[in-house]
Amino acid sequence: MDEPIISLRNVSYLYPHAEESQRPALSGIDLEIAAGEFVGLVGANGSGKTTLARLLNALIIPAAGEVRIAGLLTSDRSNHDRIRETAGMVFQNPDSQIVATSVGDDIAFGLENIGLPPEEIEARITEAAARFGVADLLEREPHWLSGGQKQRTVLAGVVALEPSLLILDEPTSMLDPASGRQFRRLVDELRRGGTTIIYITHMMEELVGAGRLVALDGGRIAFDGEPGDFFTSPELLERTSLEAPLAARLSAAVPRGDGKRLPLTIEQLAAEICA
Ligand SMILES: Nc1ncnc2c1ncn2[C@@H]1O[C@H](COP(=O)(O)OP(=O)(O)OP(=O)(O)O)[C@@H](O)[C@H]1O
Ligand SMILES: [Mg+2]
């Protein structure tokens, strides 16, 4: 097998300023993700999803165990530039990620950092701005944008860098439904192009297309497998404060033949009803 793009071995993390009684945000995490996978990362509030995302981007270093991105150890500072070029991260809160005083400059920031020529930077800004619907906002001050507009700005800036690994921490939390759908189509496009995607969300509908789902509970991995198996386990859903997608809930409530896979999308459910 090729080297996994993400590899965590026995990783634990305790925030430095945590209170004495606080348990580690993550404990004993073993996880390997191959290049090209689309993995949904789920779990209740405080279960450790964002902490795991920060570990993947070398923003924090594990207290125990090791994290490797494309084979590079995050505990080695000299790897950080290469790790951050590989792993693009969209944070939960766009305010924490916007650095420049205009939307255009913000998208340009990362591109300038990796030293692209000016014409290439211009072209990538134009393309990303169009893709994420901020082309009319390039001159605007990010401070005055709506939450969804800020989130699109951040997404445009990260996707413009064309990272081979994209870590998305609740990327659609501030988008209206149409923009959310459009964003998911774009994620799908990136995935088909070979980008590895770690997608954190509380909305299970967003993960019906994921090949793999990892669920955290109290800083430990509670499930790692096919989304369909997760959605049919009331015990796991309860433990992780999650709800199966609408189609799965609906069909679970209707008496049906045995042995069939639970439909996860509205389209699959409709096909089943018609049959
Ligand atoms: N900067 C910090 N300092 C101390 N403790 C923290 C810090 N950030 C998070 N924690 C703690 O670490 C644990 C995991 O938090 P994390 O943010 O990773 O959860 P999450 O799964 O992303 O939750 P959410 O769904 O609310 O985004 C929680 O108990 C939280 O209180
Ligand atoms: Mg979080």
C-alpha cells in the first residue's frame, strides 16, 4: 500500500491551559487515511473533532504519540511549511482565519506565501472568487461581510491553494441552503479530482456520499467504518448526539423487507418507494 496521507499513532492531546480535572481532548487515537479518501468526522460538541483537525495541520503537536502528514512528522518544525502546503484547513470560525483588509487580498495571501508568480495569483483569485460567489466582493473589507460571505472568502482562499488534503471544519455552518449545496458539489468535484477530504459536520445529510465515517466520543474513536453501518446503529447515534439522514430515519420508520441496505439519500428512498 502507498504511504497513507494521514497517519496517527496512539495520539493523545491535553490542552496546556486545561483545568486539572479536564480529561485529554483526545486519547489513544490510531487512524490511517489513504490519499483520495473522503472521510466524514463526526461527534458531539467537545468530542475532539476540531482538536484532531488542528493536529493534522501541525497547529498543535500531540503530547503523546505521533502524527504524520504525507509521511512528515508534525513534531518536527522543519516539516511545517510542507505540511501546511499539503493540508489546507478551513476553520470552524471564519473570523479566526481572515487576515487581510480586503476579500481579494485575503484570497491572495496564501498564494503569495507559497511564492506563485503574480499572473498565476491573479488567475487563481479570479477563478476561486467566481467558484465561491465572492467575485463582486473582492474590494470589500472582510470585517463588514456577513458570516456566510466570510466563510466563502475563507473557502476560496484555501481551495485556491489546491491542497492535496483538505480539512473542512463545519464549512457550511453559515451558508444558506443553496450555497451549501453548491459547496458540496464543489467538494465532490475536488474529490473526483483526487483531493483527500476530511469533512467535519453535525449534518449527516452532508456525509451520505462519504466513503468512510469516523466518530469521536469523549476524545476516543467510537466508530470507524461505512456511513450506512453508523446510521443504522441507534446506540452509536445516541452516544455521539447525532441523527441519521432523513431518508434513513423515514425508511426505518416504515415496515420493509429484510436484508436491504437502508437508503441514505432522498433519491434512493424515492426509488425504493416507487419499486
Ligand atoms: N483552547 C482550548 N483550551 C482548553 N481546552 C480546550 C480548548 N479547545 C478545546 N478544548 C477542550 O477540548 C475538548 C475538545 O474540543 P474540540 O473543540 O476539539 O471539540 P469539537 O468536537 O470540535 O466540538 P464542537 O462540535 O463544539 O466544535 C473539549 O472538552 C474542549 O473543552
Ligand atoms: Mg469543533
